[in-house]
Amino acid sequence: SAHKGRQGNRSKPQRTSQDAMKAAEAAADSLGFSKEGCKKHELYVSFRDLGWQDWIIAPEGYAAYYCEGECAFPLNSYMNATNHAIVQTLVHFINPETVPKPCCAPTQLHGISVLYFDDSSNVILKKYRNMVVRACGCH
Amino acid sequence: NSSVDVDARSGFLHRRLRSQERREMQREILSILGLPHRPRPHARIKHNAAPVFMLDLYNTISTAPELHGYSYYETALPAQVQPAVTSRDSRFLNDADTVMSFVNLNDEDEEVLSHSRAWQFRFDISSIPEGEVITAAELRIYKDFVEGHSDKETFIVSVFHVLEEPLNREKKLLLLDQRDAWASEEGWLVFDLTSTSSAWLVRSEQNLQLRLVLEDSRGQERNPHLAGLVTSSGPKDKQPFVVVFFKASEVRYRNAR
């Protein structure tokens, strides 16, 4: 919660916020939190390995990716964190029992198309939206 | 307990799935595809005209090949007659959520009627899921080059919908589409079935019974083989098929799992 301060003390909340950030980073280090930030990881789903090539014509498989990593200080810009995620990270440090850390999740998804046979030997080409992770971020 | 192996070159983690995990993953992927079980198509249809055409459509929309990977199918295909995707098909494809091809269910004896020179086809489009709207539908018939005709000789190819099939009565036919074909022409003839297939979807009992009639320039009914038209008894890569483009009429959500 923000308190109204006197005009002469305007820079004080900023300093307090920076101090809180530093303290939180130090706390995170001392608690041994993972340094691995939220990022995109490779996840390849291979239809060939599943032995599905008798009915899936294309693709052979697809790079789906997944998001994993710590949404902790510092929430650098590469993490693509929302403003709320930054606030939530701070509040989490103040009250970790009540407020969880932000989640590392997809922020941008793309579609793929799959071409396959059905039981009647008809062929189906279907567009699946939001199947491939393009970017991850803290929410 | 599963084996873990780190590929130093790629930096990717590879892990062999246990059989239970494998079954669960297959179940999840089938659920996303909207399939109740793993389909079991006939093994001998892979090089038929319809799958080749559909692969052509797939390649048209696969603008980012690095995301899709390449199918063994693309490299395994012999030099076949490609039922090429037209600009019209590309337009339909952009609007569609799903495209399906349908095989002719009539066997050779049924296809070529004994009492007539006409050919008859049957396509079952009832497997189109509910809530889908047909945006376009085409019957594709291959025409070979035929020798012994003048280059300027033309034929009229007509496709009819068989409206009734009462015993010992003449069938009622509705003309769906018609086009001229040169004797020297070679390639796929495309007939528009859009409005009729939408009606078939509502009244599935009519079940896409089609009749193809060939006339020469004097209006005489002739055997379609004479103009080089290929039936289901012809080469696999030239067999007739129907392709339907459709769009989901509403946003559908999968059940929470």
C-alpha cells in the first residue's frame, strides 16, 4: 500500500523499493533459489517414435517447447514479466505463505497443422491453434 | 527408473518413456486431435490421389517448416500425377479450419452401371463433425490424354446428384456442375459440390450418390473412358475423390482434464 508522503520526501519510496529489491535478491541467494530464470525449453513430440506413421502423414513430429524456470528476483526483461508479476514477486517475499511466486508460462503460442488418415481411409487436414510455445514469461 | 541420456551435441535431454507414460501421452495427444482411438487406415492407400493432394495442401499452409519437421512421406513419394492445388483451393484453405478428402465407396461393378454409359460414385461425408459449416466442396476426376482424337474435339462432362433410387424406376437426377474438356487435355477436372454437400450433411440418408455423364460435341452420350476419364479401377494416383473444406461454426473448448 502506498502512503502519501510530504513533497520533500518524494525520492524516499524509490530508495525503499530499491532497498527491498536488493534485500530480496540477497535473501534469494542465501536461500539457495535456482538462478535458472523462466525460459523456453525444447520438447519435441515425435510421431515417428510413437510409431504413428501408419496414420499420421505429416508432420513427422513437432517442436512443442515448454516453459520452465524461476520467476524470482531479478525479473529481468528477458523473462518478459508482466507488471503484476513484478508486484507479486515483491509481495511473495513479504508474505510467502499467502502469496505464491508468479508462474513461468507461455506468453505467445502458434498453431500447427496435422495431416492424418481416419478409420475409413479418408484424409483429414486440421489446423490446431495455440499448440507451439513461441515465448515464455512470468505471469 | 527410466533411462536418462544427455545429448552433449544438442544440449537436449532425452528420456525414454515408460510404457505407462507412453500410453498416457498417446491418450492425451489423441484427445487433443479429437479422436476416440488411434485410427487404423488401410495400408495400401498411401499413394492414392487423395492423400497426395492433401499433402500438397498441407505443404501450402506449412509456412514454417522448422516447426513442422519433414515427413518421410514427402521424400518417399514416387514421381506421380500431382493433383495440384489451385489458387482457388488455396483461398478455401485460408478460410478453413479443417479439410477432409473422401474416397469413393462404390466398387468397380457399381461404379460403371451396366445399363448405361454413365459412372456412379458414392461418398460418405457423414463423418464431418457436428457444428461444422462446409465452405467449399469439390469432386476431382482425372482426365488422361487420349490419342485418335482431333486436338479441337471437345466433350461435355456433367455431374449429377442422384435424387431417388426407387426399384424399377428411372432415377431423378439434378445437374450439379458441367464443363467442357478438350480431347488433348490432361489433368484434374474439378466440379463444384459446395451447395449440394451442405444439403447432404443435413440429410445424410442421401449419402452423396453422384453420376458422371460424358457427351460428345453432337450431344451423344459416350463412355467416359473414351475421353480419358479415370475411374476407381484406374491407377491409384489418378483415382477420383471428393475434398471438403469446412469451418467450425463456434469456438469449442476441450473438457478440463
